[in-house]
Amino acid sequence: MLINMNKSFTLTLLLFSLSVFANEGYDLHKESCLECHTAPHNKDFYTRDDRKVKDLSQLRGQVSRCTGFFRVGWFPEEEKSVVDYLNENYYKFKE
């Protein structure tokens, strides 16, 4: 019984953590990225034919370049949460 409760607790904690990181990516993107970009940031912006980012590696690189250039001060896990947010909601690149 105790083992099943621990598994349930662990699973609940994992799901909660994933939702927190997903929200963190959204919040960080909204606070830091949209301040500089003037185009409407919707599905069309991220999925247009002439976009520069063509795969997940380039997306990671672009987020990293922006955070470095603008001295945003994010930790690697915060960059990852923004990359994950953008990929899950717009780009949909495969690993």
C-alpha cells in the first residue's frame, strides 16, 4: 500500500512539475521575448515559410543567442523551458 502511495505521489509531483515548467516557458517568453519582437507572435509568426529556425537544434541556438545577446540572465533550465514552450505550441519539431 505504501509503495503504491509513493508511486502516486511521485507521478503527481512529476505532472505538476511539467505543468510548472510549461507555464514558466510561457511566462519567460512573454516577459522577455515579446518585449523585443514587434511582430505579432502567433502561430503564423513561428510557422511562416521564410522562418530562420528549421529544426530543434536551431531553435535551442536561437533562444540561447537571444538570451546571451540581451543579457537576459536565464539559467539553462529556463532557456529549455522557453524552447519547450515554443516547440510544443508552435514549431512541433521532433527530437
